[in-house]
Amino acid sequence: MSIGKACVTIVVADTIVSILSGLAIFPIVFGYGLDPAAGLGLVFVTLPLAFGQMPAGAFMGTGFFVLLFFAGLASAIALTEVPVAWLRERAGWTRVGATALVSFLIWAIGLLSVFSFNELKDFHPLNGIDRYATATLYDIIDDFSANFVLVVDAILIAAFVGFWMKKETLLQELGMTDGWLYQTWMFLTRIVSPIALIVTLIATLV
């Protein structure tokens, strides 16, 4: 399967799952008077309530959270591959050593999120900034990752693909020919996507 077809399949499947999840979760949120803007926390607040009311809810809930754990683990493994590959190619590290270092750093940073809900819940390192006046370390990491890192990363990817990669490589990976479809895709990648992402970034940070 080409990258283009894989992307379309992933986007469609992810959108369908997201819509179905919203239809299942938000009625529970409003029914129990919970905060609909709680983000990922809804998974650990609303779904346990739902599982508690259904037959065999304990079994279904356990299965769901086990699957959620493995989904997060799989994503973490995929994300560690990039810095591990960089350490192997540029610094000459072995895969075991590079994986151990990257995993330790991720674990150490992850502890900051955990401690933000107990030992460091009253620690607000950026309280001099209105945006983060009451933000814990978890809130800062979450906001910075979701509203800055992901958007900047998308801008850099669009710039890399649109202006750096060779046309022959793109055509081969996308399974396209040099026609109107490819030219339209390049226009969206080079012009429309970066502008939309920059506007989104500015609107988020202001």
C-alpha cells in the first residue's frame, strides 16, 4: 500500500472512531455534570462510570484499559525509534544502549506528570505568566506538546516534504503520476497547510 492510500485509510478510520467515541462519552459527561473540556482525563472519569452501569462492566472496563495500555505502549515504542536511530547513526551507540537512554529520559519526564497530581500539585513554575498562572508541570507539558510541538512539527514536515524531498521519491512513495492530482497535493502541502498551521499556532498562543 502506498503512503497516500495508507494516510487516507488512517484518517478515515481515526475520524470514524473519534466520532463514535464522542457519541459514547459526551452523553455521559453531560448526564453526570462533568467538565467536557477535561481532555484525556475523560477517559479515566467518564468511561469508568459507564462501565460501572453495564452488565459485566468490570470485565469490559478491565479489557478496555488493558488495550489502552498496549495502545500507549505501542505509540511510545514507535516514538522512541526516531531518537534511537539518531543515536545509532550519528553517535555510534548500540541499539540496546540508545534504547535504554531514551527510555530512561522518557520515564524521568513522565514522572513529572505523575507527581503533578500529588507531591507537586501546588508547584506552579510559570506562575508569572498569565497563561500558566495555576498550571502544574503536567499542564505545562500537555499544553506545550499539544498546542506548540505538534503544530510546529507539522509545519516542518510540510516544509520538508514540499520543498526538500525529490519529486521522483514523492511520486514513488505516494503512488502518483506527475499530473493534476500531484500538483494539487503539492500546492496544499507547500502553501495551504503551512499557512493554516501558522494561523492555528498564532491563534493558540495569543
